[in-house]
Amino acid sequence: MGLQPLKNCFGIFSQTEKRRIMKLKSFYSQTCAVLMLFFLQAPVLNSIAQSSNEEELQNALAKSYVASKQTKDTAKLIALLHPKVRACMNEANRPFFDGILTQYLKTFPSGKILKITITPVASNNIPFLQALFPPAEMFPYPVKPTHDIAVNVELPSNSADSDKGFTAMLEIAEDHGNWYWVTACPTDKGVEYFKRLQQDTTRQ
């Protein structure tokens, strides 16, 4: 048995071997550092990518809503509703959904979209219709909105508010990776209340 294996066992190396070991240590250290940096950044990069994709889908929803209003396409508007909202639509609450789907169809501006603003809402936020038409029990939401969208649409130049534009508001929520328009599914009392409001508006 030669002396070299014994020297290695006791950590006795030549200068050449020491230099080779130091190079290997340096290589492994750099490799470990790069891998550690990658694994640390991966969740952050994934979160940024997910957030970017989420915003693109939300913007696409806003644009589809405006396009459907401008073309007076109620079938497409229904398709934009959250699946849980569509599931609750029935003959009894038809007056309510007919009302919100046809709202502003005649007067919705045909101009281009000037700005889309997306705002997350707090989990305890009161949805729009519940705040507008108390008591809230008459206008339950099958799914609570998580974001609000304000879409500013260009008005004709001869309009009194042409410098401000027209702002459409949407409450939205996600379902299986897609984003949808969210609204209430009113009770029978809620539907009657809504019908009375429409009648009062028609008389004015």
C-alpha cells in the first residue's frame, strides 16, 4: 500500500492537489449560490407572472363588457356573468336581469376606451347593489366581488362631459382561472323593489 492514500486520509495533499480542491470548492460554492438564488426568486417571479396574467384577463373582461354594450349584445353580456350568477337566473328574477343587461344600451357611448382602472376590494366590503338598495338581504350575491373595475369611455365632442368621458363600473370575481362580472341574485322582494324603482324612473 502506497503512502498517497494514507496522506489523503489525514488531509495531507500536495500543492497541486490543494489548488485543484480549492477550484472545486469555488465552483461548487458558486453553483450552490446560483441555485439558491434561483429557488429564492422562483416564487417571486411566478407571482409577478401570475399577477400580470390576471391583470390581462381583467382588462379583457372590461373590454368585452364595453364592446357588448356598444353592440347591444345581451347574449354576450350574459356570458360575461359569473357562472354562479348565471346559475341563479330564473323566470322570477328575469325583470331584474333584463333591467341590468339593457341598462344604458341605448345611450352607451360608442367611443374608444380611455382608461381601465382595477381596484382590489376588502373582504368585508359591501357590494354595490347591497349598498345602493338596502336592506342587503333583498340583494344577496352568490359570489362576492374581489375587484372593482372602472372603465372610462370617450364621449362625443359635443357632449357636455366630453372632457370627462363616461365611466362604467363593474364588480368582478375569478372562477377557475377566468374573470367574470358579478352582480346580485335578488329575492322576490328585491325584484319587486327593483321593478318599483324602474317604474318611478319611467314616470320622471
